[in-house]
Amino acid sequence: MTTYKPYGAKELQEVLRQAQEQNLPVLTRHQKQEGIGIDFEGWNQIREVDPVNLTVTAERAVTLGQLEDTVAAYGLHMAAMTEDLRDITLGDFFAEQYTCLTSTRYNQPRYQVLGLEVMLADGTLLQVAGKTVKNVTGYDMCRFYISSRETLAIPLAFTIKLVSRQAVQAVMEAPVQNPAVLMELVRGMRQKRLNPEVCVYWNDAAAEQMGQTGGKLVMVCSGSAERLQRDLWEICKLAEPLGIGLTLCEQPEQVWSSIQQLRSRTVWHDGVKVPSLKCAEMLQTLQDKKTGCWYSLMQGSLQLMPEEANEALYKELCLRAEELGGCGNWYYQYQYGFAPAGETAVWQQLKNKFDAEGRLNPIEKGGVQHGN
């Protein structure tokens, strides 16, 4: 595979022109297939921080850590940022659909993107939306392009909504031998309207892959000192009768290092979705299959870490998720050949509209339609 490093829109347009002439796919997401690869290393500028509108505009090769350090000087924070994401670029974060641990408090990262600069497969450069929600009329094209995993357009720069930095933060952790009790904890926190900034659990199989012993629950609470003290007290009162002994973590950097390892070992990001109060049944299935997983308790979106990834295992897990009222990830279902018929047809129509030659990041195997 030939790799190019364009340093501007005109150079990128020239690469796309060459790909068209040579009838080669354009790869921006590190796929292992033949084609023309694009390395966006030079697209690493933070174009603007706007503390009035609470936004930042940055190019795709800027890391989340760089972005966070820059906006922190203004007393601001990128809501999706946690320490395990520090070395991941904006482009990879959105294209690979990395899970966001703060979504239950701040909503999904794609909803924090107010504007985009994108380039279509034919070299057309577009500015989509802007700094405020009022700039969005008609179809929400920001979410449209982000959700396509760069198969319909190449995002070059993102305008992201920021929030104020929290005054105080505390990290708590606890070993969990019986993950079924986590559902009771979730139910109790919802009843009391407790919403930790991060609430993540990984199972025994995931811990074993990292050389640890047993599953673990990690929570991060933040806010004013008064609110933090109250939330910690309420959560611990809920956890103690369930046998969950939460303690303050004296070395939070080790927690973030563990979560970083989980990300690096994840095969199926956002692998299956299950209603959060039905996760105990899904966890049991994963335990029976000796499949590692980790997930945010309040969301029910599981990241999967099988020792050996294959179509049969993923299909089995998807069917189990559907039995529990959830679903699999359409992108992986399409790759393995059993994506739902309706969603497949819609995606193919969009692909023909925005990339008629199927040049941008083609999905290798395709799907066989089924279902309604």
C-alpha cells in the first residue's frame, strides 16, 4: 500500500484524483488492504479556541490530550476526554467509534461536535454547520458524516462544544466477584439521580488478559467539594449492602492505564448494546464464552475482547443481545455478512450518493441482507 502525507486541502485533492485515475481505494483508517493510504500527521493544528461560544476548532491529527491541555488554560474541558484517551487523535476517536466513558453525563461525543470540515470522495471541500446549534437546519450532517466511519467523507477539522472544568474529582474502585449485583447498584443510583462522570466495569476474562485478578468497578465523581462529598456518601451507602466495597483510589493513574489497556485489546468497539438492567444476563453469556468485556454501567454498551475473533462468535453474541432487547453493531454485522436488510439498503443508497465509486474506506466483506 502506498501512503501519502498531504499537508493541505489541495494536496489531499490531488491524492484523491490519483486514486480515481488508478482505480484504487482510499484508506484513512489503517485498514489492512491494498490501496492508497493517507497519513494525516501534518493536520495537527488547533485553529481556534472561542471561550465566548465555548468551542474549539481543531484538525483531525490533534490528540485529545493536546486539546485538553489547550482549553484548560481557559478553564474549559472537552466533555468526552478521560485520561485513557490522551494519545488518541480526534480523527481516530470519531472514525473508530471509541467508547466514551462520560456519555451518561454529557451525551455521546458526536453530539458535542457542532461543525465539521470534510472532503468528499471527488475532492469537494465542505464546511458543515458552525459554532452554535442554530447553525444546524434540515438534516444533521455533522452526525451523518461522523457516524459513517469515513466511508462517505473525510473529516479534516472538528468544531467541538466545551464545558466548564469541574472543581474537584475523586476516583473510587472496588473488586466485584458477582457482577449481577451491579444491576442493583445501577437501579439505586438512578432512583437517587446519582450520575457519576465515569462508571465502568470489566469482567474476569478482561482482567485476566491484563494480568489482573478478578473483575473491577471504577467510578469517577466530580463537581463542587460539597456535591462530591454528598455523591460519594450516597453511592457508598448503596454499594455496601451489595458487598461492593468502594474505596478511594490513591493512584488513579493506574486505573487509567488499565482502561487504556482495555481499549488496546478491544476487538469489537461498541460490540453489542443491551438495556443496562439486563446486562447481568449478557455478562453471564460472556463468562460462559470466556470472552472479556468492559462497559459503562449506566449505558449498557459493551466493548468485547475475545481471545479469538470470528464470525460465529459475534453472531452468537448478537443473537443473545437481541433476546435481551438489545442489538449488535451494524458495522461488524455488515463485515461478517448478516447485517439487517433495511439498514444495509439505506447504507448502500448513501454510499452510491456520496461515493458512487465506493472509493473511501470500503468495507471488505460486505453483507447479506436478512430480516425486515
